[in-house]
Amino acid sequence: MSTPVQAQEEPIITFRGVEKSFGPKVIYKNLDLDIYRGEVLTIIGGSGMGKSVALKMLIGLLSCDGGSIKAFGEEVTTMKGQDLLNMRRRVAMLFQGAALFDSMSVAENIKYPLVEHNWGTVAEQNDRVAEVLEMVGMPGIEALRPSELSGGMKKRVGLARSIAVKPEVILYDEPTTGLDPLNVRRINGLILRLQEQLGVTSVVVTHDMDSCFTVTDRLAFLYDLKMGFVGTIEEAKEVEFPALQEFLQGGRGVLGDDEIEGLAEEGVNV
């Protein structure tokens, strides 16, 4: 994992006083959050509390009811058209179900954002597809359809599509949900490897505490309609916050440094 965030660094993404409701259900009230370059920030919290809503508001899939969301110094909440498209080239998202197009091949799915962003020539796009499939450990499957892929394979193809346009930030919405333990380890290893090799910033929404303990530089705990705690895993384990401690202890246990390094190595070789 990356070096701990230094206090003097400027965040590349900020949420300030963000509010969001769906009808009578309030999701956020006065939500604040900073995200720093090169870190893995993991957002945790109870089911149905809106952990994924922040990611979708950041890339303009959902609007906020109040407050400010900035990415790279630009206000996201007022972006439209080309400005929003340009921001999505810098901030990519791996959706919970991978969100692959069933009617398209693996290659066509990965090329979709490349075409949308007018990225290179057709030959360069084909080369990029092969390159990112190699990065996620799935070379040579360009012609397959999503229906021919397992759940873990779909996640990795979805991740390949997310990194195709060389984003600066990757958003992961429940990346290990529904996967068997081997594929959970593969995805965790890939998150760590992409952070190290590409220098990307990662924001991970998860309820899988083993994954949280494995990949996280800083932890954000969604509680009482806002971020009730933001800090390192070590700080989280020591703070006097009963709701957070109960949530952390609901995991299957903290992995040691050797195990974490092993997962990163597995990500290279899957």
C-alpha cells in the first residue's frame, strides 16, 4: 500500500456539505470527505446507507441536493456535456455487476470507452485492449462474450475496461461481492498492483472486511448520514467509537503484512 497521506498535501477530490435524499429517505446530510492522490480510500458502512451513492455523484450519474463535489479543482455538480465526459476519462468506475454489454464481445466492451473518448486509431485501440487484458491476467479472450465468462472473469474484464483510458482515479463499487475466495484474492491483488504500477488513486466501496483490511490506506466510515470517521486502519482500531468498532469486529480478521504482500503478488500472476 502507498505511503500514508501527508497533512500538507492538497486533496484531488473533495466533498463539502453534500446532501442527498431519495424522496423521504435521507442518504447524506452535511457529508465531507477528502481523497488524496495515490491512496486507496475504502468506504464502509451498513447496508442501504448509500455507500455507492457518493461514487455515482462523483461521476455525475446522480445529482446531489446540496453542497459541493470537486475533482481536480473543478466543480462536478455543475458539469454537463463535454466537461463531464472529460472528467470521466480521468475518473473511471468498476460497477458492482461489472456492467458489461451482453451483445458485445470482450474486446468491444473494453473498446467502448476508448471510442467514446476518441482514444487513438483503431489499431491503437486494439493494442490497448490486448494490453489491459494482459494487465488483469486474461490475455487472448477478446472474442468471448460476457455469457461465456465466470463472475470473477467479468469483474476483471470490467476492470480492464475501467483502466483502458488510463484514468487517474478508479472507483470500485463492491468489487468482490459474489466472488469465491480465490477471485476475491485476485481482485484485491489487482487493486494493489494497479495502485503501485499505474500510480492511480483508488476509492473502494465494500462490506468485505478482509478486503478492506487488505487494500486500505485510509478508511471512511459512513454513519449517521455523514462520514463518522476517516483515518487509517490503525487509527480506526484505536478510536473510541462503538459503532465503528462493532463494524470492524464483524470482519473475519485482519491480515498480516506477509499475507497482504502475497495477495499483491498473486494479482501480478493471475
